[in-house]
Amino acid sequence: MTPTAWDLRNTLIAILNKAQRSGQPYVDIEPGDLDQALKADRKPSGCGVMHHDIMTKMMRPGDTVLTDSEEGEGPIVIRYVFDSNHSVA
């Protein structure tokens, strides 16, 4: 079953919360990480736009896009940074 935007957003929040609680200063996430957490099949032409949209909308000041392809050929990778003033969701 294809994950919904709600599924992806909640999964991203869970990954970010887990990383933050474990004391990591940051976490790098790509779309495959969300699919893996959801145990969803990643198809080459899958939901790349939806993943990209959700991942970028969840960015906060200090977060950085590490890789992104204008043609959509490669996955986006975002570094989400945690500090005392940076809370998830």
C-alpha cells in the first residue's frame, strides 16, 4: 500500500524525535528512510514529490538540504539539526 502524506509526516516526526531523544546533534534523512520505517516498497517513480514536499516543509531554521536534484533523478537528503531551541513538530 502506498503511504499517504499523513503517514510520511508522522513517520518523519517519529524519526526526528527518536534521534533528538538519543542525544544526536543532527540526523540526515532521505526518502528511503521514511519508506524503510513504514516498511513501504520504494518504486523508482513512486511518491518522490510527496516525500520531497513533506521533508522540506518540516525543515526549521538551521536545517540544511545536503543533496537535491533539480531533475528529480536523485533523492533529497536533509540534515535536521537539534539544539535547545529546536523542537520537533
